Amino acid sequence: MSNLMLLDNKKIDIEFSTHSEVPQNFLPELNIYSRSARFALKTLISGHSTVDLDIHNHTHLVSDKNVLVSLSHTKKVACAAKASAKDFSGIGIDIENRSRAIKPGIEKFFINDHDEVDDKLLLWSTKEAIFKAISPFYKSEKTLVLKDITIHKDLSYSCFEFHGQSNFDYFKIGDSEYLVSVCALIN
């Protein structure tokens, strides 16, 4: 059974997979991180008419452009997110172990003066999810970087012409707790 997060009163379904639960013969040509994320996606879309796991330009299933997807992984756990293209233009997900420490000095690469959230791990994870949602649509000569994204107190975001909403939650998986951030590019 998938988990559910809401953005703008619309749902994003989430599924998790630990690396140890992925069958040996499942996509053996991929590394364990990609295999775990695809296994979570396979579980998430199991009730869907397609079993094709190919993703077009990090946005939607190749076999069904109405099914938006995003993948993420950590050292031991992967996740997949799914939403409807009638609700959003794009989605993104990021998963981080809640005990992960942001290394000193790295803030200069992702925190900007306009960010209104103080929790560094939450900022990192949220910006990672947002990057995944907007990067396929970003068409500028300037390279898109996490510092270009501004997170507001209500977890809405802005990045050049892009605006949307994000959300997060904590999930206990095995012996660890994980921060999961999702975001949507609102239609």
C-alpha cells in the first residue's frame, strides 16, 4: 500500500523499497540504487494498466504521459512518487536519512539570502525535489543550481518563472527515520 502526501489538495502517491527487498533478477543491468527506485515505482504502478518503467525526460511514464513520476534513493532505501498530469505539470521527490548531517561549508551551494526555512536538511531535500520537478522544463543558458530556488515559510517555492508547492514528512523504515520531500509544479 502506498503512502500519500497532499499538495494543493491534490495527491501524490509514494512507495518505498529497501535495497534488500529487490529481487536479484529485477533489472540486473542497473545499480542497486536505480533498481530499488524502479522496484518502488513498479510497486506503485502495479494497479495501473502499464508495467513499463521507462520514464520520459524525468517527468512521466513513456507509456502514459498522464502519469507523472519521480525517483529518489539513499544508501539503504529508495522511493518513487506518482501523480496525475491533470493535477500538476511536474513532480519531484527526495529522500534523506533524518540523521544525515549537512557538511559545514556546503550551505553556500544551496542556501540563498531569500530562503525562509532554517532547517538545512529540509532545505536541501526540498530543493532537490524541486530541482527534479522543474529541471526538465528549464530552458535557459544559465545552468540551474539549487541556490536559484527560494523556499518560503509556507513551503511554496519560486525559481525564475517557476512557482509551486512542496511538502515533507518523516517515515520510519526499518531502524531509521527518513525525511521525504515532495514538490509539484502547479499547472
